[in-house]
Amino acid sequence: MPKGSKELLQALNNALADELAAVIQYMYHHVMGRGLASPAILDLFKATSITEMKHAEALAERIDLLGGVPTIEISPIKVGGDLTKMIRDDLAAEYRAIKMYKGHIKLAAKEDDPVTRRLLEEILEDEEGHANTWETVLEK
């Protein structure tokens, strides 16, 4: 069984806490969104919440495999406001996630853990896609 360093396990647990928050934030945005554009946007919120849940599950499994204990902590959540505010909050969270995952990928590479690195790269790819979706919706 591979063992993760304390630093890598903490990084993965920080990512897990963020993913758990993202699940909840997107789920609440799906439930609370209102407005003319809401049907299409609400479907995006729901689909993104499900993707974030898959990220959380994969991270928790990897933490366990590396000998750590998956966190039950949840990072801060932003809910409420109109659809535009919700999307801006989600886009800001995606930008933070992209930056975080790039750092965690470097850490996994430094620790010669290619399996964790690949997992983080796959999650990063999804997060970049989410950011692109919200930029498109906001016409950025």
C-alpha cells in the first residue's frame, strides 16, 4: 500500500473540503435559482454538483488508500442572490480550485506519486471546463 506524506494528505483533505462545499453550493443554487434563464442554468448547477460529488468521492478514496482519514470539514459556501451572483460566486470558486489543483499537482509530482497526480489532473480538467461554462454564460 502506498503511503502519502503528511503534506500531501493535508493538501488532498483541503481539496476534499472544497469539493464538499462545491457539491452543496451548486445543489443550493440548483434549488434556489430563479429568473428567465433559470431552467438551462439550473440544469448546469445540478450537473456540476454531481461532478463535484464524484471529485469528492475520488479524493476521499485516494486519501484512505494513502493511509489518511478523509475530512468531514466543509469549506465556506456562498449561496443566495440572483442567478448572476450565483454564477459569479461559482466562477470565483472554480478559479480558486484551478489554482489549488495546479499546486497540488506539483506537490504530487514532487513526491513521485503519479497516481495522485493523474487524479488531480483529471479533476483540474473538469474545473477548467466548469470555469469555461460559467465564463460563457456570463459572456466573458
